[in-house]
Amino acid sequence: MALAGSPNTSERIFTVIRASRIPGWCFGPILYGIGVIHSRQIPRTIPSLSSAAIRLLTLSFPLCSIVFGVNDVYDYESDLRNPRKIASSLEGGVLAPAFHADILRAATISSLLLLLPSLFTRNLQNVAATSLLVVFGWQYSAPPLRLKEVPAVDSISNGVMVFLSWFVGFSAAGKGIAEAPRKGYMMSLCTAGVHALAAVADVEADRAARMQTLAVVLGARLAAVFAALC
């Protein structure tokens, strides 16, 4: 999808926002909120409420600009062959190369916006979880790891990102991994299973796009078995 001439500023801004998948902006904040509830340390003071509000904001557009925006950049070649991308805007469409630098720049800035608030928690586990969330957000689609094309790891990575988003909320007021309830781990496993099932449903489209997903490599039946085990 090539553009005639160089895109203007409004086109660049609109594309960066669209690539972040606006409907997905709520996922991170919801997981953060669940983590806070599970910690039983609900913010009530103005400083703690302000801190929570900032974290909720950074887990919306900034996180999605990393997870989805970076994906669109590094999936460009496969997206051209992907019938889901061509036929439906729900998958984000094919991102023209003219916007790739803008998307990566936005993702880099978003990474900093995610990391900085964690430093004020003075909780090393919270900082580590936020840092890992940023790393997984990038490396799910970007080289050198490109986790989305490593069978089984692609689904597990989605589960890990859900757990990390939840744990950022759980540890916001000082809780640690040793205190994490099984609910957090169950959400992670369920997400991995759902992702594997989605790969089964999308196996033909992924095969056409030459994506090495779990279902493409192992077949729909084994991928479904993996999902059930999760």
C-alpha cells in the first residue's frame, strides 16, 4: 500500500493512533486494575490515586503502540499476503512503509512512558515486570527473537504479557511475586490457550501469509491439544 507523495503530519498522527488498535487500549488498564484488586491495596490517597491514573494511561495507548504498532512494521511483508489484513480493517490493515519510522518512533517514546512511572514505585519487582512487559511487547514481533513465529512460545508469550500487565498492578503498592495468588497465573494460562485456539481458527490465513504459528507448524489438531492443556 504505497502513498502518493510524503504523508503529512495529520496522516502520520492518525496512522500511529490507528495502528495502536483503539479497541485494545482498555486491555492493559483492565489487567492492571484486576492486579490492584487482587493485591487488596486499593489506592485511596491523592498521591496513590494519581500514580494509579498515570499507570492506567501508560498501559493504554503507549502499550498498544508497542504491541500492535511494532507488529505492523515487522509483519509488512507477510501482511501483503494475509487475506485477513487485506479484507478486514479489524486486523489493522497493511501499514505502508512510509509510516514505519513514525510507528517505531512512537513505540520507543511509549516504552519510556511505560518505564518511568515504575521507577517511582521503588519496587524492584514492579520495575522488572514493567521492563519485561516492554521487552516482550517489542520482541513478540521484532527481531532478533520475533517470538510470534516460534511455535508454542507465540501463545505462551501472550500469556506472559497478560501476567506482567496484571503483576504491574498487583505489585504497585509493594506486593511481591511470592504473594501472587493463583488467579494471576490462571489468567496467563487461559490467555495462552485462547491464543492457541485463535491460531487454529486462523491456520489457513496464516499459512497463506507464510506465518510460522503453532497451528501452521504442528497442525490444527496438536495446536488444539496444546490449548486444552493450558
